[in-house]
Amino acid sequence: MRRVVSVRTLGVLLAVVALAFGAACGREGSPGGQPVAGVPIAQNVQVPGSPTFAAMQQRGRVVLGVKNDQPGLGIQDPTTGQYTGFDIEIGRMVAAGLGFSPEQIEYRVIPSAAREDAISRGDVDLYVGTYTINDSRKQRVGFAGPYFVAGQDLLVRADDTTITGPQTLQGKRVCSATGSTPIQRVRQQNLTQNVVEFQNYSQCVDALRGGQVDAVTTDNAILQGYAAQTPDQLKVVGVVFSEEPYGIGMNRDDVALRNKVNDLVQASENDGTWTRLYNETLGRSGTPAPQPPPIERY
């Protein structure tokens, strides 16, 4: 039987995460190209049969698709220009395993609705940004992982007592990112007819603070970061109603690269690297790291 991280347990673990970062975009690497988070840069890496890896080697860098507005997961500090978060560290770990130093990573911010197009066109080599694995997306892109499992929840204003779970959303204005799994679920389950879409979750959060919407829905890991920024204004309802396995997106037909990245994620789980990366990002509040989910190879 497939063993996954319980979203209920994960919700509890994430409920006290208190991380706050900024937002922007660009390229970032550690000084001198030193390994990030103690991950050594692999030498003489070969991935036979991978056109994506061959393109990386030819250009001398990895183009990594990311999010830049998700506290604790993927965000960029507007002052220092540095990217931080668990997704970012997973991307750096994979790049290191492919033989690329931090200064050889080019970060490219891609909104949720454009991820499949960006991967299919080759605009990015890999995408690491709260990217839920599902059968529909597998028709267009490939996935390594999952490397994390989250669950859909609701972010509301701190003084709101009317929204207590998905069953109380009827008649409410609910916001999420265009092209995201959460917004699809709201529509499929007919949770409300009043759906508001923006390109980024940060725009939804701004609309929530301004009273233009009543709730923001996406993965609990993302929402906890926003709530932690202004706990006097926002809160997470705390009722998880989905399971969201995060994967690393890549070209659908590049099986060789997918197998290689799966090997790297598996090795990080086995040797403790995965737990260390979690502790340095989502776990900074002192919450223990959950058991990483098993890799799903196909």
C-alpha cells in the first residue's frame, strides 16, 4: 500500500511555521560558487540519452523555473536579491547533483498557468515551485518526485468566523492562482460560484487584506507563510481537504533526466540531506520535519 505523509499531520506540523521573506526575481548564487546547504557539486556527471541535460552542459548553466512569492517555499528578498525556501533548496540540491554550482543556476519566475507551456517550449530545464503532480499535467510534462506532500486549505481574515472549512464557502468570494490545482478543485466540487483568479497568490492575499475577496485557497504550506507575515490580519482555517504531492517538472519525453533526478531526490532522503534542507527553511520555527514521501517512478 502506498505510504504518504498524512495531510492532517502535515497541517499540524505546518500550523506553527512562522517565516517571512520578501519578493522579486532574477539570478542568484552563493559567493565563490560554494555548495549551498552543504550539498557537494558532483563531478563528471553523465546522463546518457537526456537532451535537456546536454543543453544544460552546452550553455553551462541550469535554467530553473521557480515561484518568487511563496514564503518559506520560494521567494526572493528584494534587498539582497537572494532566493530562499524549501523548493529553492531542492532545486539547488538537484542542480548540484547534476554537476552545477549555485552560480550556474539561472532562476526564471513562471506563474502557475504558464508552467506546462514553459517546460514544453524549453524555457526552463526544471521547474520546482509547489507543482502538484497529477495525471492531467503528466500528459504534457514529466515529473520527478514527489519530494513533499501538502494539502489544500483556506486563508481568511483574522476576524472572520463565518468560514470554517470548504463546506462554508457558498456565496463567498474565493481567490486562487490561475491554472492552479486548488482553483480547479473549487470549481469541480462546486464549493462556490464566486471564483476570483490572479496570476500570483500574493495578489490574492492583497485582495483578501483589502476586502475584495473573502478567502484565498491553495496549499497549507503556502498559506501558513502568508499568515505568519501578518498574524493580526490573517489566519489559516486549518481544515485540509486535499493531498498535494509536489514534483519537479521537466520535459515529458526526457525519461533519462527524470530517472536521474528521482535518484538524486531519493539519495537526499536516504542520507539526511532532505531533512536538513527542510529544517533550514520550513522547519526554522522548530517544527520537526515530516517523513518524506516515497518516490513515484513511472
